[in-house]
Amino acid sequence: MAQHDVYVNTNPETNKLYPYLLDIQSNTLGTLPTRVVIPLVRASNFEKIVSILNPRLVIDQTEVVVSTAQLASVDSRILGTRVCSIDNMRNEIVAALDLLISVG
């Protein structure tokens, strides 16, 4: 598992709305049993996009939005198949996290 890898969401209750999970946890903490992830929401189901907070991308021909405000910690065993890395979007992901947690 690596930071900025995208995984299939294996949860049958949520994977229609959130087909993928983005791993944002530092690789330095790879031995922890959990990973910090951000759900990737189908763009057609996302109501209010704040461009910095919610970067858009396409994965396997599905347009998704990074739902930064919904980040969570999950047991690493629930992550499905690795789909790709979006390490090329590192700056956008860090900017979204910075907006979420930093004081204005």
C-alpha cells in the first residue's frame, strides 16, 4: 500500500456512491493496521463542488470527486484491488487537506 494509491471500495453498502478509496496515509506509517483514506464520489452524485477541496479526476472512465471532508481511517484489510496511483495529483490533494484542517 502506498500513499496516493486508489483502491476499489469493497463495501456493498457504500460502493455505488463511493466506488473508490484514495489512500492518503504516509508510507512511513505502513505498518499500522489502518489507513487514512478519502472516498472518491461519483461526480454525478456530488452536489456542491469546492474546486480546491474537491479535485475531480477520471478513474476507469468514471468521473469522480475527491470528497476530502469525508476522510476516514479504515482497517487496511477492507481495501479492495489497487486500481492506480494518483501521485501526480499530490499538490491538489495536499491543498485540499490544507484547506480542510488549516485555520484561515
